[in-house]
Amino acid sequence: MERIEADMNTALMVDGNAVAGELQRIFGRDMTMAVARCAGCANEAEMGALMAFTRGPGVVLRCPACQAAIARIVETPSAIYLEARGATYLRLAAQS
């Protein structure tokens, strides 16, 4: 049963490019090429390559290697909450 649930959850996920607009609103720049390092397995992936689960009350971005949650984004009427404790770091290219 766990395997079927895992497959169904994976089928509901899209890549991180699906939340590019939301990430740009938060960070003020294109974040799809920013690299996140997973705190769980140390895999590095561009934000656009993370697995995005968008069917909940917020967004969960998961590592494509181990599926650990890297970041969660929830928007309320008064604030946007970003929790990224699943990332060891987030590396952004210098803007010119």
C-alpha cells in the first residue's frame, strides 16, 4: 500500500518551474536556476528541477533524488511563509 501511495503522490508533482512566478515574487528574481542542496542526501538541484507538490494549501518543493522536503511555501491573506530547513544552502548566481 505504501508504494501505491508514493507513486500517486509522485504522479501529482510537477517540476519546480511550475512555481517560478511564486518564487520570483518572494525573491524578486528568477529562482529556477538557483541551486538547492538537500539536507537529507546532499544532492544538488536547480530549483526548477525540484519536485513541486502544488495541490495542498501551499507548495512543497522536494528533492528529486530522495524526495525529502526542501522547502514549503504558504500564502495567507497577510503574509507569505517560506520554510526551507530541508536545504543545506541555496546558491544564487551573482547578478550583473
